[in-house]
Amino acid sequence: MTGSSHGPVEARPVLTQREEETDPNVWPFILTMDVTICALELLGLFLCAVAWLASLTTTLMSTWLTQTTELLATETFQRGLWEICVVQELGGLECRPYSSLLGLPQDIMLARTLMCVSLAVGLLGFVLTVPALHLVNSCQDPVEERLCKRRLKAAAAVLCLVAGVLGLIPVSHVAHVAVTRFFDETVSEMVPRWEFGDALFCGWTAGLAYLLAGTLLLISCWRLPEQERELAGPSPKRGAPLRIPSIKTRSEYV
């Protein structure tokens, strides 16, 4: 008597989360995901460092505004956040700090305060970005490590965006005041006007670099859970092992 009963089905091994990451069927996708995220993180970190250095240079430069008079064509006046300088045609440079803090113009006082705050916020964002990199091993538990790094990157991205806004406000405000006074028709044409200096363009570059760095860090945070959902499908319960259903072949039937 012949029967069509099924023989014993061979059970497949149960894969834990650690073994799943080393599965040859999954690791090519994880490798592609890791390379993309690492590229975004490193580029964001690089732009954050460049933005902070450019912001520091902007704060220390004395060329926020420049002025040249017809009476003294061989001399150029420069105004910064901390001092006023006179540059002579032969190469001489003489700088004097502001004599009184209370006597500072309102735009210079605002720019000095916001630039210092922007430097502090940008430095904090850079410090938080380093341990949040995908290449840095900070925890033994992979799940906790991903969650912790994602939160650190999100906080660093927000700080970079805030630093960029804080850096763009004083530079744009000083430029707006300079343009308003330059085209003021109530002032005689014989009175010299302040014009844009190199520090303003350096400050605009720093602010845009901050914004771009924060955007890249946020993209790396959003890209990770999206790719995880695409690879894993419906997320299983935390701590539950991943079971792979067995595939029957003809040799398993009797």
C-alpha cells in the first residue's frame, strides 16, 4: 500500500539579530546602506567643521565693513566686531579696540553677541556628531547603539541648523544696515559710506555650510529607519528571534 503522507520536515535554524546581520543573503543590502549613511555622516561632519572654522574667522576678522575717503585715498578704514583698523597704501596696519562697550553701535553689539552664541552652539553640534558616526563603536548592544546614535545625530543636526541661523542673522543685519545707510538720500554725498567687507561673505558661507551640514545629518537619520523597514518588512517583537520558513523540495516527499 502506497501512501502519499509527507515525511518529516527538516527544521531550519533560528537566526538571532546578530546572526541575521551576518547572513549572506542580507549583508549586501546592509553594506550598501552602511556606505550611504557613512558618506552622509562624514560629509555632514566635514561641513560642520568647515562652518565652525569659517564662523570663528568671521568673528575675529576686522573687515566686516570697509570705507575709503576721497580726502585720504591712500588709507582704508576697516570695522570689525572688536576693533577699527586703518590700512595704509604702503602696507601699514594700525588697529584700535573699541574704547567702551556701552558706546558700541547697536548692529555691532548684536553681531558680537549672536556670533559668540553661534560658535558655542556649532561647537556643541560638532562634539555630538563624532560619537554618533556609524563608524564609531560606542555600545555592545546593536539595538541600543542605533537608537542612541540616531538621537545624537538628530540633536547635532538641530544644533547645526540653529548655529547656521544664528550666524546668518548678524551678517545679514550688518549688511542691511550698510545698504540702508549707503543709499540714504538725507546724507550728503560728501560723507563717506561703509561698504561690504570680506568678513560678511565669509559669514554667509559659514551659515550656509551649517545649514547644509544639519540637513545631511537629518537625512542620514531618516534614511536608516526607511531602509531597515524595506529590508525587514513587518518589524517583529523586540527580543523575539527571526524565524525563516523552510522551503519544501521534492526529495522531502515520500
